[in-house]
Amino acid sequence: MTEQIQGDWPLYEVFVRGKRGLNHVHVGSLHAADDEMAVRHARDVYTRRNEGVSIWVVRSDAITASSPDEKDPLFAPSGDKVYRHPTFYDIPDNVPHM
Amino acid sequence: MDMNHTPDPSHLPDDDSVYEGLLVGDDSQWAFGTDFEDPLAGVDTTVPDGVDTHQLAVYCLMLADDALVMSHRLSEWCSNAPDLEEDIALANIALDLLGQARLLLARAAAADPSVVPALPDGSPVPPEDALAFFRDDREFRNVRLVEADNGDFAMTIARLLLFSTWRLALFQRLAASRDHVLSAVAVKGVKEMTYHRDYAGRWFLTLARGTDESRRRLVAGLEAIWPLHGELFTTHAAELVTAESGVGVDPATVADEVDVRLEQVFSMSGVDRPDVAPLAGVRGKTGRCGLHTEALSRLLAEMQVVARAHPTGSW
């Protein structure tokens, strides 16, 4: 109790892996006092309809994001590089998740 | 292949959204989700040999009413909890308990239909609803711990810790019941209440070791609810008879285990076991006998008023 008591809980971002999913996917955010509570809150808020089998949480302020101002220099150059797409050969039927 | 093709959204892999998978499978009866499990699928519903069906029904009512009344109290936190996240957490726990109550009320009605209140001819109300909404307080068999008013969040947490620790220990033993339905309900409930106890235990510790104010409220809440704690381990005749025939659990047999569990939480939290006397019954009779506090009457009035106004209503 020596630390300053904060009035608001920090914000966490929640990632859930669905039963059929391969990746953890961002599903939303929530408030929690600490990391463990965030996992439990995520369980209660985001997996109550049988959606998930695994949860990741991370404090929102730990995420470094690209800025909307940088949109053109970051992303526009890839807009015309059609040769980077794997569309020049047929994918065999038995290759999943493409 | 078209060099400039864009993916057809209908062929995106499932993991683009965790909710995508919910639209797959036979989910015609559900608004959301699939792969739901019927906890009684394939379960033999005949009453085992040598079991008194009336005593089994009474025992099922006891376990059902504990869950039903506790569920109602927890549901009173909807939109009132300290935080949106806690609001949903408490509602989830309430719904778990309501699910247990439904299965147990249905089992009581199946074991001995005479326990179900009579309704007007042609009433579509199923037996489980008739038991929940058309019995008076004297016919409810829940322990008095669950009917007390919620108090503040800390008191609710203290009660939930006592309740879930006790009920989890009961259900762990009930999983071995000779009655296959009770066993299936217990197996389902153990998973649910393991989480409830974890939730309550974490909050108990957090509040006890939090601020002076949170600790003061927690200690006060625990003291307020403690007089109803001893009743959890008092054996009623129906519990004894069903335990002897291998279908029920004598609550006295879980007292030591529950005590050890609670002591762990208390010592980690630096909270002393309250030194307050048990709440007396009426001539020794308490909740299991149908003798309750005034709080249950008010709770039932609110819970039952709509159903009772429409005994032939279809919901």
C-alpha cells in the first residue's frame, strides 16, 4: 500500500484463439487491476459464448502502433507490387489455410 | 488464375475472426455458438435400486434451491457491480448456478412428481419452473447463507467464497453418486465452481490486501455472513438417507476439507476467522427444513411475481 493508489484500472487488449482458429485474434479491450485479473476478465467478457480455447492479454500502453500520418509511406508502396502475391501458381487442394 | 483477384470474403479462413467459427455446425436452436454439450446426453435417468424416490427428490431440491437462490442474489448485481467486467463475471456465475438449479429441479420432479406444485389444467409451465416459481418460502430447502441480502461487493465476495468452497467440495464427492443424473450434474458443476472459488478467492485476497477501506469492508462482510456458515455442515435427514443409499453426500463429511481451504485463503489474506455465534434456527430448524429468514420471502416475491400472475402463461 506504499504505491500511489490509482483510481482507474489500466486498459488491456484481448486476443482470443477460437476452437478452429490458428491464431490469436484481437477481440477487444477491458480494464483490470493486473495481468492475472485481465485474463480472468477476458474469460468472463469475451469467451462466454464458447468462442475461445486460449487467451492473451497485453496492456494497451505496451503496444507500439503505426501512426495514421505514416499511412502512405508505410503502406502505399506495396499497393502495386502484384508479383508479391502468391497468385501465379495453383495451390494444391491438400494445402490448408491459404 | 486472375492475377489481380481479391479474396472472396466467404472463403476467408476461420481464424480471421474467432466468432466466424460460431456460424458453422448445427446451431439452429442457438442464437450464438455451436458445439454446446448437453450435460445429460446419454445419461441413464432411471433412479437406482434401493433409493427412496421422495428423499431423492427432497435432496435434489436442497441442492437446486441453494443454486437458484444464490443465482438470484448474484443476478441482482447486474448493472450495479463496481465495474462492467465484474458485472459480467457475476452474471456468468449466476448463470452457471441457474443451469445447475434447472437440472436439479427437473431431477427432483422426475424422481417424485408429488413435490411439484399443482397448476391449472392446461398450464404449459414445465415442472422445473413450477418448482422455482410456485413454491412458498417454507417449501424452499436452501441453506440460509444464500438468501441473505447481498450487502456490498466485499460481502458478496465473502459469501461467494464460503458458498463455492463448500459446494465444490460437495460436488466433488457427488460426482461418484449412484444416481447417474446427480453424478453428471456434479461433474459439470465441479468445473464451474472451481472457477467460482478461484474468482472469489482472488477477490477476497485483493480486497483484504488492498486499501484500508476495502479491507474494512471485507472483514465486516465476512463477519456479517459468518453466523450462517455453520449451517452448511449440519446434516438433514434427507441428506443422511441419500448419502447412506449412495446417491447423496452428507455435508458434515466435507467440513474438514472446506475448513482447510478457507484457512488457506484467510491466512494469505491476513484475515482472522470471525468469532461470532451461529444464527439460531426456529426450535433447531433452519433452511434445509424450510425455515428461513425474512430475506427469502422478499427475494421470492420479486422472483416469482410475474410467473404467478400468469400460471398458464407461455414463455
